[in-house]
Amino acid sequence: MPTTSAELVAAARREVPSVSLEEVRRRLDARAPMVLLDVREKDETRAGVIPGAIVLARGLLELSIEQKVPDRAAPIVVYCAGGVRSALAAKTLVDLGYTSVESADPGFVRWKALGFPIEVPPHLTDAQRERYSRHLLLPEVGEAGQAKLLASKVLVLGVGGLGSPAALYLAAAGVGTLGLADADVVEASNLQRQVLHATSRLGRLKVESAAHAIRDLNPDVRVVPFAERVDASNVDRIFEGFDVVVDGCDNFPTRYLVNDASVFLKKPVVHGSIFRFEGQVTTFSPATGGPCYRCLYPEPPPPELAPSCQEAGVLGILPGVIGVLQATEVVKLLLGRGAPLVGRLLTYDSLRMKFTELRLRRDEACPVCGVSPTITGYLDYEGFCGSR
């Protein structure tokens, strides 16, 4: 049995085959099946990693390797800075039942000196690593995903019942730029459900009130306010530069306008709506093959069948549930994780505390996103909805 650290390393090297950096480079260029496992510490990997490598510090190897690499037959090349920790880590993987493990010798220091390709992970400040620490623990997010969120731009249309919780949670999650579009001012009747605002800001523009709350919550977030009602004359300008649109609108003319603009501009829309005790949420993404709002609602209902919250009332907590679901959809879209609600409509009945999922089909005859669209420009949406 080995009695010193040097003997332990020597024993590991005898049991686990080593592979040269030149061979690793050859496999990388040839796109050969290979799991690159970087077992250096976090502060070391900030200087760079081999492209495509999974970063898992040596001290966490036994606890996390099955989650990172569930296939025990996968060809794995382990590397560290100089080849010592990688040999020990490779021996541990063999003991855990992995059957095709090699240790790169030497390690990353020599790889970088040879001028071989590296990826420099996105840089987060110490304050950001502390703020988003729970995200960084998630393999589906990590530092790369958090950096992606910080670089993302999301437009929230309507800073009311739905837009308030959606914007709050997107800001807390670290979405770097939030556009807020709303022409209204904060009124006392809003505060029962529009949690982004406060009594101290009654009478102020909602976009100003929202920007105040968001800056106080997360200074990383840049707020772009649009204190104007979205219409056909400004929708292209307002949509420009944003990755995803959150639809928190409360009237049909704007919903149809938002839909048509999103189809023309190829931007996904996370849609939410509420009525009394019920709500629904879905993601419209015709650019990726999903249906659009017109596929679901070819024509608006008569006004008497679709009263507003002001007319019919709404449970104050309800928009919080739907708005948070919208924020969740947005984060999934930005990270490219999970299964978004494209082609699915999620409905929520708060009285029965029941969620129901309905399948949505893309309408090939849709006048906007169908095979032969007949609507190729903006309409008189007030007239279109009022005529019905």
C-alpha cells in the first residue's frame, strides 16, 4: 500500500493510462467522443479551460460526478494544472466504476503554453458571485448561464398585475436589461396586486415607480423605460434590441399588435392573462415552429364577453402566480433549458387550486404565421377588435 503522497500519485499513474496533450488536441479537432473533465479549483479555471470541458473541482468529484457524467462507459479525459490531481481524480473515477478514463499529462499550464485553444469563462465580480450564489450551484445555470442572463434583454409590456411580479423576479434573477413599457400612473387601486409599486409613489408614472423598485432590488439591472402606449407607430422601435417579450397587456388591440409584431420581428412572446380567479400562460414562438396568438384566438371576443379587471375584479394574488410563471418561462428561454410552453397553454384555477395543460396547434391557415399569410403589416387594431 502507498505510504506517501508521491507513492499514491505513482500508484494512480500505474493504474490509469495517461494521454498526451497533443492527442487530446487531435481528438478535440476531430470532434471525437470525449468528456473533458477539469478538476482544478474555481479560481484556477477563471484563467481559461479547454473548450467544452466540464469543470468539477477535485474536492467535489465523488459528490457530483454522477450528475455531471451519468454514463459510466463514456470516454473521459481528466486534466488539472500539471497532471498530479488529474491522476488521482482518474483513479477515483475508476474506483467508482467508470470504465474508460485517462489522465492528461501534463495539464492545462502546458496546454496554454503550447498555444492550444482555450475558453475564458465569463467573469463575475465577487459581489455578483455572492448575489447569484444559488444560481451558480445549479449545473443548468452556473457562471456561464448567469453571465448569459446578465447579457440578456427582456421587454415587459405593461407594468401592472402581471408585469410587476415578472419584472421583479427577472430583475432578481439578474436579467441585465429590462425594458418597461406602460403609459399609466400608479393609483391606489393598483396596489392590491401590482407589487412593484408602493403607496409612496402614488401618482408617479408606473415605469418610473418600477425603475425605482428594480434599482433598489438589483443595481446590476439596467432599466429602459417607455412611458408610452404601444401602438403600430412605435412597436418596432420599442421591440428593437430585446431578446424576449413579456406580454402583460390587458386589452385585445394591444395583444394582437404585440402578436403581429413578434411574428414580423421573430421574437418569442411569453403571454399571460387573468380573469377573476383564473389565469393562463403560454409562450408564442412561431419562428421556432410554434403557434402564435392568432392561432389560439383568430378573432377577439365581443367586449361584453371580455370585461377588464376594472369591470369584473380579480383576486390580487392571481397575477402574482401567472407573472412568476411568465418570468420562469423567460429564464428558460434565455438559458436554453427545459421545455418552454411552446404549443402548450397552462391554465390555473385558483379557487380549485388546479393547473390544466392544453395542447395548441399552429394554424397553417393563420393570416399572420401561416403558410400563406395575408396580414403582412400593422392594422387598425382598435377597429379590428371594436368591430367584433
